[in-house]
Amino acid sequence: MQIRGMDRLLRQLRKNADLNDVKKVVQMNGAELDSLMKRNATFTKGYQTGETKRSIQTSLSDEGFTSTTKPTTHYAPYLELGTRHMSSQPFVKPSIDKQGTKFISDMKRLMR
């Protein structure tokens, strides 16, 4: 997910909110994305061991301003996008779409 207009957002946030509040929002949304992605990583087609669900990890960087959540199994892209031999079973994009909306509303709330 990418946010455009970051300079304007940071100016407004510095005016209205403490940057620690921003870090809390990033951390909270990262944790919620992790939970949501793990819930969505239930596959109904084929053989399921739970390895992809267990491989989903979240990490914070940039002094807490960046949260990264991703599956680490080498075959996760095949599950997400499918192949010519199997249909896709997306779990990353639906999670990001849902959590991204909440993240944006949380950031707008900080700007008020």
C-alpha cells in the first residue's frame, strides 16, 4: 500500500498530533493486518498444512513508522495469484484492502 501526499500529511500531523500517536496507529493496524491475513489464509482447495498461515510475520521499521506484514513461504504467491494448474485463493490483497481503509480513516482521525 502506498500513500500519496506524505509531505502534506506529515505537516498536518505535526501540527495536530504527536508523532507517537502515528506510531501507535501504524503498530495497531500492522497487528490487525497480521490477524486478518492469518484468518484469510484458510485454503479450501487441495492440500492444506497451515504452513502459510504460520509463516505470516509482521515487523516494524523506520522507527515505528512502517509496518510490514507478509507470508514467508516460497509458494505463497502461487496461492495468492494461482497458476495455470490451480485457481487463485487470494488472502493477502483482500486483507490489505480491508485494513487499508481502516488505516486511512485512523490517520484522518489524527489529523482532526
